[in-house]
Amino acid sequence: MIKNKLMLMLCAVGITFFTATKVMASAEIHRIWGSDRYDTAIEISKSGWSDGSEYAIIANGENFPDALSAAPLAKKYNAPILLNSGKSIDSKVESELKRLNVKKVFIIGGTAVVPSSVEKRLSQINIEAIRLYGQDRYETAVKVAEQLGFNGELAIASGENFPDAMSMAPIAAQKGMPIILTSGENLPSSVAKYIKDKKINKTYVIGGNDVVSDNIFNTLPNAERLYGDSRYDTNIAVLKKFENELNFNNIYLSNGENFPDALAGSALAAKNSSAVILVSSYSGVSTGNFLSSRLTSFKTANILGGTGVVDDILVQIVLPMNTIISSDAAGDYIYQLEQSAGGKCRIYKTKLKGSDRIQISDELTQIVNFKIYKDNIYFTTSSNQLYKMNLDGGNKTYIADVYPDGFDISEDWIYYFTSDRHSISKIKIDGSGISKIADVYGYYPKVTDGWIYYNRIFDEAPSVPYKIKLDGTNDTPINNN
């Protein structure tokens, strides 16, 4: 009873003891990237198929529709997806095919997207080419599906944009499930014909009724819609549906606003029984919550693409690698004191909407604690000093020597323990008017309602919560009386 009452009193006056939130401390971040989308696809191929592959897939790197359904084919034949552009096969793509020792290539799409000169060059270097294509993107998806075979499950997504199909691609690949594309209010005739002859046990419709209409949904056997309010929410809805079948030791993050890296990465994710998580400055709460709830499962986070498509600040936001020591807020930003695995402490600010992460303090500053007061950041360091600086990190100014574990600010006064912890003092926020309040031994002062609450230290005994008047009188233990 006494303990419960004491805890309630401490909470009521806002006294907190040091706690740190540690996230993803043991995971490794690995960026797979090249100078452009074509080089990135090659680097993905090298990462996943270091020992080579008998098969490879070539798709157009400038337009997404024909290649959206390629991941299941890549999984079936253990093939990387390489991207090509121009009127002939890219020399780097050719070099990668030779490194892989490829014997057969599937070309996705007609000659308008992957020219016939590619087939000609493949023949010259003794690689057999099989072109899968139709009159449009929908029929091309059917041709790819026919190459796969059918096991009773089907995924349907819009062929007008890439994110929903990309969200499903690695999972469909692992399940041997064709990805069929649609648009408008009715199924394309080629798709309707393909479905007609199939015994479908389950259909997964990816996306809301604005991308795959209810009219289409209602014609599909045993249909289940996986969707959210945005492409990112839909991505997470898909992941949650199949999370028990996925291996989250390795995760793959790709830009959700463009398709190439996610397309090439979908084959690698499928190979490792994982999935592609779409991120950008527009990805929101669903993505953040999903990643945060599974951070301890991740051993490697693979970033698909260079910093131009998934920058380091975004990675730090969605995959925090630091220990969060404390936080405060001012204006449109939340400020966090974070400690890296190497022990460096820095203050960052991030917009409340979860973007525009900015480092405020330099990496050499060993910050222990901080508070925001009247457009300034006040902080203590491991060298027993109190400083202030602007909210943008500028105009750093020394104030006083203090014990670093805790200080408080009230009505333009800073209350703190001296560096030997044997007395509590106050000083004006401008550094003037320093004065001792009392000779007490403690830490973590908290000012409220005319009292300073703190932890009193006794030799060879546990610390005890105390309170003392602002003028240094009535030094009293907090108890049940």
C-alpha cells in the first residue's frame, strides 16, 4: 500500500527515473545499389545469385506493366530479374548473364518494350531466349501465368500502377501463385478466359475498390480483398496477411514511389522467403508500427537502391538503430536524444508527421540529458557541464558545472545538482544569478508547485524520494504520511 501510494505521488509530480528505449540494436543494414536502376538490378542479382543461375529474366527498365507478374516466374526457375533499356542488350546486363552462366532467358513483353535485337544477341552468346508476351499488359501477365502452372490460388492487382502488385509479388512467388492484372470495371477478355478454365480455391485481390472494382471482385471465386487507405497501407495489409509464412530475418525496403528496385528486389525477397516493404516520406503509421513491432526479428535490413531513392535519413526514421534516451517536443518537431551502438549521443529532430529528420548536435558531444525551454535546448554532458543551444543546434553556450543526471527549468531558473552531487543550486537561464539552495546529496530534480522533488542519496543505502522548498527549507522524505 505504501509503495503504491508513493508511486502515484511520484507520477503525479512528474518525477521519472532514467529509462532508455532500445530498438534494433543487433540488426545490420545492408544497402544493395548501383549507379542507376540497371546497375542496382545487377547488384541485386550478384547478392542473391553469387554462385550463378541457369535462368534469368529480362524486363524493360523504363516501364513496369509487363514485368509486374514476373516474380513468381523468377522463383520457379531460381532466376534474377535484370532490367534493360535501349535498342540492344546493355553491355553490363550481358556481362552479368555471362557471370551467372545463364543458359536460358525469359524476356517479358513484346518487341516494343524489349527489342528483337536482344534475342539476336542472346543467340550469338549461346543463350536461349523465350519471349512471353501478349497484345497488352493483361495478356502478357496471362502468358507468364501459363508458364507457371496453377495450384488453385490466384492474385489479382491493378495493371495501371505498380505498388499493389509489387507488394504481393514476393509472396505470390513463394506460393507459386500467378499474378494477374486487371483494370476498369470489368476483367480484360484475356484474363476472363484464363480464369474461366481454372479451379480456383482462393483469389487474393490486392487494393481497394478504386483500383480493382467491386464489380470485378464479385465475379472472382473465393475472393478476399487485401487493401489499405494508401499503397503503403495496402503493402502492410498484405504483409500482415501472410506474416506467419514469411522469414523476417532479412527484410527488403524499397522506394514506394517508383518501381524498378522493387521489381528486381522482389525476386531476391522471394528467394529468401521474405517480402518487400515499401517506404518513402509518404509512408505513414501503418508502416512504422509494423516495422517497430518486428524490429527484434530483423537480422539484416536490405535497402534496395542508392541514397537517391531511399536516403539515409528515411532509413533512420523507419529503422531506428539507436537507443532513445529521452525526448521532448517543440513546435512541429519532436526532439530525441539517441545513443548509437558506438556510444555516441546525439540530438535529432523529426517532424511530427514522421519526416525531415535532422541531426541537431555534433557526434562528439556526449549528451546525457536535455530539455527544451523557450526556443532553446538545454543539455548536460558526461563531462559534468550544462549548456544551451538554439533549436537548430547553433549558438552553443556553456552555463554551469552540474551533475549530468537530471535538471529542471521553471520560471527562467535552472535547478540542478552540482558536479559532486552534494548540493542543489539554481542559475538563471542566461547563466547569471547562481546560488546554492541546500546542501543535499541527490540527483534528478523536478520542480513543481513550489517544491523540488529529487532522489536523496545515503551512503550504502538505496536512494529515497525527497522534496524540498525552492528556498531550501522543509527538506522532507516522501512517504505515506
